Amino acid sequence: MTYDLLAGTRIIESAAFIAAPLGGLTLAQLGAEVIRVDAIGGGIDYRRLPTTGNGRSIYWTSLNKDKRSIAIDLKRPEGRELVAALVTAPGDGGGVLLTNIPTKWLDPAALVRTRPDLISCVIEGNPDGTTAVDYTVNCATGIPSITGNGSLDNPINQVLPAWDLACALQASTAVVSALFHRKVTGQGSRMNLALSDTAFSLLSHLGYVTEAELLASARTALGNDIYGAFGRDFATSDNRRVMVAAISLRQWEALVAACDLGETIRTLEHATGLNFATEVDRFEGRDLIGALVKQWCKVRTFSEVATAFDRHGVCWGRYASTREALETDPRLSSVNPVFERITTHGIGAHLSAGATVRIAGADRGSVRPAPRLGDDTDFVLSEVLQLTGEQIGRLHDQGLVAGPEKADPFYSGIC
Amino acid sequence: MTYDLLAGTRIIESAAFIAAPLGGLTLAQLGAEVIRVDAIGGGIDYRRLPTTGNGRSIYWTSLNKDKRSIAIDLKRPEGRELVAALVTAPGDGGGVLLTNIPTKWLDPAALVRTRPDLISCVIEGNPDGTTAVDYTVNCATGIPSITGNGSLDNPINQVLPAWDLACALQASTAVVSALFHRKVTGQGSRMNLALSDTAFSLLSHLGYVTEAELLASARTALGNDIYGAFGRDFATSDNRRVMVAAISLRQWEALVAACDLGETIRTLEHATGLNFATEVDRFEGRDLIGALVKQWCKVRTFSEVATAFDRHGVCWGRYASTREALETDPRLSSVNPVFERITTHGIGAHLSAGATVRIAGADRGSVRPAPRLGDDTDFVLSEVLQLTGEQIGRLHDQGLVAGPEKADPFYSGIC
């Protein structure tokens, strides 16, 4: 937990992969107690690549920090009843379910009978409940066919699971909005959120849908050019690469000044009738501008380019691999208060991010490393369901729940 | 407004481009009254491409629906004071500022003296306050060098402004969390959110950062292959293209059944020692699997492929342009309750998205088309600042505020 904005809120997360887990992580870092429920031995994403040498998943542990873990036998009715009991347990801040594994045995329409003020957010692939993942939604949006030099015959998928990220954060926004609403009115909200709706609605909000509906010319691939203004990538003489953006007039003027292009640009404007002070004309004349900046960059070292760009306030960035960023970019280091070094069981010591937001005058709490599976089984049964030690012992004996020693293949020795 | 979860909340948005406007739109569709403040004549993004024939921005109107618009002369101290007054105006639900145009004259550290329970979310490029946009952050994350068949020398930028989208939704989550906190404790929150922190923290949450820190082998470009399991794109005999994902065991078994590959796969497993029932080995053996599925798809029409995939429950999607999606995909049509047809001033009739989330038993309100600039100037001055008609008239006379007739070049005639 980084901040305590959502203190007193308890969220049960039954989840896999990205959308619900990242939604839960976001809420956890803002102060909610997020209890992730998993099958004994781990869910479908528990061993997902990349893994460390011992098989521990960097993917899973990155998405499930700052949460509690309870391991339950989800195949048996008694185990399923335990999950339902956790969701509907009493308490002002409880009664919240976040899941992307919709299932009949954890149906909000039934749970609401036990807890009428239930808040649930069920993330689905498509709105009809059928399966879809980021990749199978993305192909349907039109984005891969305009990425890089792609086309419909030669689409380029985005590597970043951008729709999953957006869906996760739409879910976190919706859950907190429902919490706010419940705090004001006492009423719960049963919510569904489809990954495909995330993609298509954001495509609408960004204007792509209306553009496709109303404009005759379709958006085409532009390589690395920014649409609608000026921006593209350039190589320096020592084979580094930079991305330059001149979207605003100020950014454009900075670029012109940094590259000492004022006179040349005026000549070109006169010759072409374009007015590069407008972003529309910068976009129209992007190849002319690009050729000039390319020439300027290619005879200068990265250091020379960086110095000139920074002196004039150009909006630019340097291409780097994630590893280079980690080694050289202070924004991705523990100098940045958003990041800190933690030690995760089975992973080792590494950099990790807390809440992205920073709040003036509020101390940032530490990131709690991802739990071992079942690390909090007994604590959760005792705290949330008020079970006695004897009752909890019986659940263990029946194999209905497990602590880390049985639940987690990474418990002993190897880690 | 689609739902009334945030009813009674009033947010002043001083914004441009995507991150803050999309955050505001998200909150508006969940029930907040979002008042967008713009300079008379429009801000830096008011004419951004794409535009209709008359120059009206599809981009701006798509991002600013469901909001109110007030146009103020932001260069004069009296105009700036009006904005500050709007932010700090009394009322339980007021006192919320969302901005990605940080400026000294609208500094939350000063505003909080007038309204101690202020909630502010200031979106910046970098955490040190310097400028960055999606493109100049993205290049620094490592993603473009592993997109498609890209590399550090030949990076492929993502077209979707994914970090802007994520930043917007982190902002909406943070603002509502602060509203919840204020409802419980009475205390406000002064928050900052940097676009670069959005990118690097999500990169950390997805495991990329720890992978780069701890694993010897760096992530490389995989074309359209899914990392860590099996998935890629295939052409059909009639030159359509599909994306197939076999991440879970069930998805894998469906693909094997649909393509009738059971026996071949067993033979290959025997020959290679791989066990394709595990996602790790599906990833390892992706070229073998890919060659088989490619062969199967290329001798079948799209219709045959689709029928077989659907019958067996394969997780797949079809590549389409945004326009094709609009013409053929029911998920992007008014059959889907998330979408409806609206008429926007200066744009015309078009499909538009309300809130992505769906709430059981709650009626969806209609999307209110983007306002003309200054459409709500008088209403906002009267409702929020309680100014009289005479006072408002004086502000108009002084040129400090404008209604649509002066503020909006699209007011008359041409639209």
C-alpha cells in the first residue's frame, strides 16, 4: 500500500492474467485490502513467463504485490462457498468482488441476495460473455493495420497489452466510483466490463470511430510519424536514435531553433505555401521537415543532439531497451519516489513500483512484495470470516484450504 | 452521463490533448459534472486532426462529450481568478481540479488556502515537471524496439497512445479515490501524476522491469507472436487474416481440435520432447505449431476457418480496419448498449460510446454531445459562482468570458 485513500475497503479478487489483477493492484496501492483468491497450487497464470531459474513467475509476482493470498480448493462446493462467504462477509468496507473469471458458482446475481449492497465488477472478453484476449480484440480495432508500415495484409500487433491495461484501470475507476456511490447512498452496483468494449469505446473517445464513419479517406500507416502534427524518429551520427515531437507551436519553435532551421523553413514555406506554424501544415509537410531534421541529426553525436535539444526545450526522447532504461534512466530508478527496491520470495531483490500518483504531504508506504500462494490463508479466514483456530485447522485437514507450505511449489529449499 | 455513481461531484478540467480530457470524460460518464475551461477561441487541441470539412475537430469533440464548456480569457489576471474561483467554489462535491496544463496561476498549493479540502490531480510529462508526450516517453520504455520485427536501430512506435490512455485512467482512479477519502475523512488530496511514471510503473507491474533486471536474456522482437505461450496471425485462402491465441490449456485444446491436429501434435511432441500442454513448451515450439496452423488456414476460406474455430471455441479474432469494424462488427454498433448514435454540433450524426462499464438494473443515460466552446459559460457562472445576470453581462462586456457566439468559430452558418 502506497497511500491510504481507500483504507477500510476490502476487495476479493478472483483473477488471472492482467485486467483484473492490475485493477486489484491499483486499488491495493491506493489503500484497499485486496485479497486474491487462488486454487491450491496456483491458477492458470501462476507460472506464466517470464520466470526466474527456479520457475517462479516474474509476471505473477509483479502483478500481485501489495495483496493478500488465500489458497482454496475451488473444485469442491465447500471451497466455492468459502469464496462466496469472503465476498459477502459483513463490514462496511467489504462486499466487493473483482474478477475476470466469471463463473456460475460466484455469480453476483446470487451473491447480492446475501449482501444486498454488493459491489461487483466482472471483466469479460466480449459483452456476450464469450472469450477474448488483448490480441484477439486488438486485431479487430484496425490499429495493427496502421502500425509501423503495416497494412491489413501485413498487420503489426502492438506488444504492449494496451487494452488489458486500459480495462484494468477502467475497472479500478468503476469499483471506486461504486464505493463512493455506496458510501453516499448505501447502494451497491453489479457491474460488467468487456475487454472488447474497452477497446472500441476508447477508439471512439479518441475519434477513430467517427473519423472512419464520416471521413472519406481512411487512416493509413505512417511508419513512426505522429499523426496530425510533426514528429518522427531520427538517427544520430553515433547510431543512437531519438524521437522528436513538435505538436504544439512552442515545441515546433524549439525544434526549429535547436536545429537552426529558421531561414530554411521560411524559404520552404514560401515555396510550398505551407505555414508550419499550424500543426495541420506541419503534418502535410512532414517529409520536408523530416528530411531537414534527419540531415541535422545524422552529422551530430547523440550527446550533441541531446545538448541542443535540451537547451532549446525540444520535446524529445531517446530510444532505449528496457534494460538500458533501467541502467541509465533516473525516472526508472529508486531516485524516483515511485520506485523502490524490494525482495520478493522466489525472485530476489529488485526494483518495484508503488502507486504512480504522488500525493503532497502524504508519506508513501512501502510496496509489500507478492505473497507466496496461501501466505494469508489463516489470517483471512480468521479476520474476514471470524473462524476459530480449530475451524481453520479442520479446513486444512479437509484439504479445502492451504497455507504456503502446500499451496506454493516455491515454498522451501529452492528459493 | 451514463450512470450517476458520482452524482453531486463537480470537477474543473483545465486540459488539452488526451490524458486529462479522457480522465475527465471517464468521470463525466460515471456521473460527475465536468466543466472544461478553455481559452476564448479554443485551446491548443481545439482544431486537432482529424477534422470534418468545415474544420471542426473529431478528436476534440470525441474527447469532450458529456462535459460543460466555459470560455474565459486566460491571459488576463481577472480571467485566471475566475478559473481559481470555479475550482475553489463552495459545495460538498466541488473543489476538484483535473489538469494537464500545470501553471503557476492555478497552483494547487495556493488554491488549497481557499479550499482546504481541495482535490487536485496535476498530470505532467515527467515527474520533474518537464514536458513529455506519449511518443517521447514510449521510445524510452523499450517497447518500440521489440514491436513487430523492430529493434533499437529500427524501432516501431505504437500508434495507439497507450500511455496517455493509461495515464487518463490512473488519473480517474486517483481522483475518485480521493473523493472517497474526502467523503470519509473530510480531507482533500493534492496529487501529481507523471506520464513517464505511468509508463515505467506499468512496465514494472507487467514484469518487464524485473525481467530486464534479473534475467540474462533480454526480451526480443517476436513479430506477431504472443510472448510466453502460443498465438500469432494467419492468412486464409481468400486473403483474410486472423489472430489466434492459445494461452490457456483450454484454448490450446480447442485450437488442436479445430484444426484436427491431435495426432500430428502427439507425433511432434514425441519427436521434440516438448509437451504442448504447457504454455512454456507451446512458446518454445511456436514455429512448429505456427507452421501447422498456417497450412491449415491457407487452404480454407475465412468462412470455413471461422466456422471451425467457433465450433471448437478457439480464442481468435479477425483483422479489420476501423471502418470495416464499424460496418461489420456488432460490438461496434448501436446494437451494443455501450454505443449510441448522437449528433454533434459541427460534426453531424455519428456513433458514440458512453461509459464502458455496464451496471445491472441501472438505466444508461444518453451521451451528451461535445459542447460548442463556451456553450455553458453563463450557466456555470450562475450555478457555480452564483453570479447575477448583470455581473455575467459585465464579464462579457469586458471580454473576460464568451458564449458560443464569440468563443466558437464553428458557431454559425458553416455547421
